[in-house]
Amino acid sequence: MRRLSITALLLLAACSSQPAPAPQPTATGAAHAAAPVPANAPVILAFGDSLYAGYQLAPGESYPAKLEAALNAGGTGARVVNAGVSGDTTAAARQRLAFTLDNQPVKPALVLVGLGGNDMLRGLPPAETRANLDAILAELKRRQIPAMLTGMLAAPNLGADYVKQFNPIWPALAAKYKVPLVPFFLQPVVGNDALLLGDHLHPNAQGIDRIVAATEGQVAATLKAATRG
């Protein structure tokens, strides 16, 4: 999502019916970092675009890095592998999925799939986005790897028809594959400049903290369900 503009951010903000959440206390990165990752911890693969990759953030400030720290600090042992690629569309991610999975030293216990924003901002047909995400989830199911979706919403300036086709993609696929869904990954930060980089779209380190706080519980529950027994 490298080419996103201020206008695009404002449009994304308009997609949400909820106001940006008020600041809340969060655990410090230092406190999270103090919790070691168990040697036998299950692996979570964060497979997505720049929102996972950590665009313009230090290595330890990306969503996967901070999610790993938060999970372990909260008692859920996990190693989170960052497989985010800035600028990725669903088509590009679909092409690299098999290579990414085949080259993991340890089979992931869970794959987080966070894609679609670049498709929307390029005005790509929602049917293509749906087909690519469907193929990604189908491949994960074929390999018997549990998945979790983090969703996106369309900017309203793309028109009501586009929004009508785009926004239901994630709920529909979550239902089809019976996987958990975060309806809008950027919900905790969208429209709040204090939590965003200078591009007014990508989360800054504090924004990542907010997103982690909003999603950690669901990820932990999904991982526990995936590794039960």
C-alpha cells in the first residue's frame, strides 16, 4: 500500500461507522520484549502487504513483531513470522504463497491473511480480489493449515457498486472456510493522525500497539483452537 494518499485515508475513515477509539493504556514494548519465545512455540505466519510488513517502521515495530511480543507476554507462546510484502496485491500474494509456505523451517500452526487494500486502491475488480483470496484460503485448507482473515473496506469514492461488491468479500470467505475474521484491520487507527505515519495511512509504532491490542485476544484464541489436542 505504498502509493496511498491522504485522500485515500480520509475515504477509508468514512467507511467506518465507528469513531476512532480513544487512547488507552497499552503495555510497553520493553515489557513485551521481556517475555521469551519458547523454543517449541507454534509458528504464526503473517501473510500480507505493507500493513503486516511494517512500512517505514523499525524491525521490532511491525505488527508481527509486536503481536509476537504481546502474545508471549500474555501467556500464549508463539513465534510470529513476518511474510508481509509492501505493495502486494492479492494476485501477487497468491503467486508467492506456495513458495513462502514451502520455505518455512516449521509448518505454521496458523496463517494470518491480510490483503486487499492495494487491490481496492488500484480499482481492481472485486471479483478478482475475491478469487485470489479464495485461492489462498483453499491452498491453506488443502495443506491443513488454519487461517485467520484481517479485512479491508473500500473507499466510498469508488462508487456504491464497488463498495457493495468489495466489502462483503471477507465476511463471505470467512463463512465459506469457517475462519475467524477481523472485519477492518485499520479500525483502531483510521482517522487518528496521532497513530499514523506522515502519509496519514500506515500505522506508526503507537498505531501498531493499538491494532495489536484490538486483535491479540482473537489471535490467541484462534491459535489455541488450532493447536488444541
